[in-house]
Amino acid sequence: MASTALLALCSSGALSGLAVEAGAGVCHATPIYGGHSWHKATFRQDVAGSTLSRYLRDLLVTACPNIGVQALPRKTITQLKKRCCYVSLDFEGDLRNPARHHPASFCLGKGCYLRITSERFCCPEPIFQPCLLGQSEPGLAALAFQALQKMPPTLRTGLANTVVLAGGSTLFPGFIQRLDLELEGQCRRHGYPALRPHLVANPGRGSAVWTGGSMVASLGSFQCDWMTRAMYQECGSRLVHEVFN
């Protein structure tokens, strides 16, 4: 019933800024000003956590065809992604130089271990380069820049000062540094050298939307918006739209 971007901002104590969400199903870059979303300046990317998990499985099947990776449960692949994968700050350079691959081992159970190398940093890369999956849409850093660019010049600098990260897919080691580098590079390349985005990446950003929701629900001004069980039983589902619209 609420904007996830606004709730993400609320979790960091802000009502204006740019919310960059990277969750399981979708990524968004949403400008918020004074508690209101700018829908015309909101950009979406469908490459997100679930896509990365499937991509990791494909990478592992190619690298380790004899281990039966295809039969591994999705939960195991997700655990492997969360524990072992990271975002490269120099993807092309790391890909060319095997000495920079930093191998890791992951226990599959029953004494069986899976050793991964370049798959560790190749897995999250499509968030920044969807073209790796054959998609033509721009990466997350480009979306964040486009969202800022769409805003009125008088608001742009203020929003760039509070770029709030939210969602489980922002938790990869190296994600913050890579997004910071690319977003700053986007500003320079497109003629905005004075625009210096400041990323807000709280440790609990994986559940920032839920945290923001709990904070909003605890405000005194929200108490008149509660819908009780008795109200719902009396009026039915139409009450949801009446209360929250």
C-alpha cells in the first residue's frame, strides 16, 4: 500500500533523496521529494537477485559439468551467491587476469565441496551490465543517473546528496564502491561534473523497506490510518482502497 522507495528513505531518516532498490525481482531508481515519488523520473530494471541466482547456476554448470549443479536446490544456489559472490571494481581486468580471481570453496553437504573462481564476480555483474544476459537495458548506475537527470535542476543536487541503497542485492561486497564509481562517472561523462552523489548504505539495508514501514506505522500521525479486523469484517476488501487511497 506504500511506496517501497519512500519507505527505504524513511528507514534512513530522510523524506527527500534518490532511492536505489535492488531486490530479488526488480531494481528501481526512484526520486523522492518531500515524501512524494516522481513517477516520471522513476526507472526500472528487471535484472535482480533471482536473475543473478539463475545466472550463477548457468555459470557453474558450464564450469563444473560433472558435479550435477543443475540438480542443486535453488536455496543452495542462493546461499552460495550470498556467501561467496562479490562485485568487481574492474570487471574486464579481473576477467582477463586469473591471478585476481580469488577462488573459494562452498560445502554442498556430505563432504562434497564446490570450488568457484571467476564465477564469484561474474554472478552480480549483470546488475551493472545487463548486456551479459542479452538485454539492451542500461545498468543500475545508468538508471540512477537518468533518474537524477530527469529531475528539475533546482532539486537535483539535493537529491544526489541522499542516494539511499535498499534491498538484498545491494549487500554484495564491492557493490557500494562500484555503484559510487559508476554513478560519479555517469555524471562526469554527461556534463554534470559538479554533481557528486552521496551514497547512504546502512548495514540493515537488506530489510530497509520493512524498517521504514515500521517507523511510519509508529508515527502519531499514522494512528488514524489503522484498519482493524472488525472494520475489515464489516466492510470487506473495498475498505483497503478507501483507507489507503
